[in-house]
Amino acid sequence: MAKEIIMFTDGGSRGNPGPAGIGVYISVKDKAASGGEVAEWKYGQCIGIKTNNDAEYEALIFGLKKLKQLLGNISAKQATINCFLDSELVVKQLGHEYKLKEPRIQQYFIEIWNLMLEFEKVTFTHVLREKNKIADALVNEALDGEVNQNFLF
């Protein structure tokens, strides 16, 4: 499969915990196509009252589920997904560098681990917030929209 799949995810809450949102940016570049065709998807949504860590994990879970849906079962099994997150904590927990002490974080880890089995390979890389601008903007747009909705009379 000559596709380069990258996914940037971000999650955040206003307050910790507080109103939370996720942002996911997916880019699939078909290296075999003339001109290296690119397909892009952007998702942002509110997820209720959560902590920042919960939102980071839920963004990644949403993105992996969405990618499987977009690719289909056969293509997903042949796909390498390069995930970029600005949460160093989540990347180090997924890379087995940090322990998972809280039961809810353990549950997120298990869900991500099971989703990883749906793809050929999934990598996780920590990036600075400046490199994750699209996903970050999607989180803020979702939260801004939620705040505006809640204050309409």
C-alpha cells in the first residue's frame, strides 16, 4: 500500500475538569497516484465535562476509529498510521515509559491497544503545540461553539 497516513490529535478542557473538546486532523497521501493525491479530514467536537488527559485520549480514540471507518477493514489492516500528539504524557504512557496508575487511563490504554490491532502499524510521536495547530484549532472551535450555544436565549 503506497499511502502515507498521518493523524494529528488534540484534546483540551477549559478548567480541569471542565467543558472539553477534541480535534482530529487526518491526511492520507497516495504516493502511487500521479501528483501524490492527498485526502484530508478534520473533526472537532465537544465531549462533555472531562480532564485534559481524558480529552487527549478521547481525541486519539476518535481518530483511530474514524480512520478505520474511512479506510475499511482490508485497507486498515495494510495501513501504517503515524499519530502526532502534543501531550507528552499520553505519548510516554502509550510507549510504556510512564506507568498507568489511574483505572480510567488504563481503560483508555486498553481501548487504544485494541484499536491498534486493526492496523498494520501505529506510531505515536510527541510534537510541540506549534506543530499541532490544526487539531488545536478544531478543539477551540468546538468549545467556542458550545459556549456560544449555551448562552443563546
